[in-house]
Amino acid sequence: MGKLLMITSLALAVAMVSSASAAAKMSFGACKTRIMQDSRNLDGPNRNYCGRGCMVKVRACMQGA
């Protein structure tokens, strides 16, 4: 009985951690919108272009970092 309880609680803990990490990831569009709202992340004279530095931040956002 004790082993079954231990295995069940371990499986529940793994399921909770995996669902939490899956919820942290965002889509490309959502991340790009979030990053582009800060004008410091934008490149170009008219400040509406997401360049190399901006895309690095978008990829990091998509990874959940």
C-alpha cells in the first residue's frame, strides 16, 4: 500500500510540473507582440522593425525563459 501511494504521488508531481512548463510557453505571435510593445527592443529609424536583437528576445520568450 505504501509503494502504491508513493508511486501515485510521484506521478502526480511529474504531471503537475510538466503542465506548468507547458503553460509557460507562448506562441510566436504573442511573444512578438509582447516584445515589440517596448520600443527599446525595436530597430530602425521609425522604431517599428523587429530586428536581430528583437528576434532573439522573441525566441527566448517562446522557450519560456
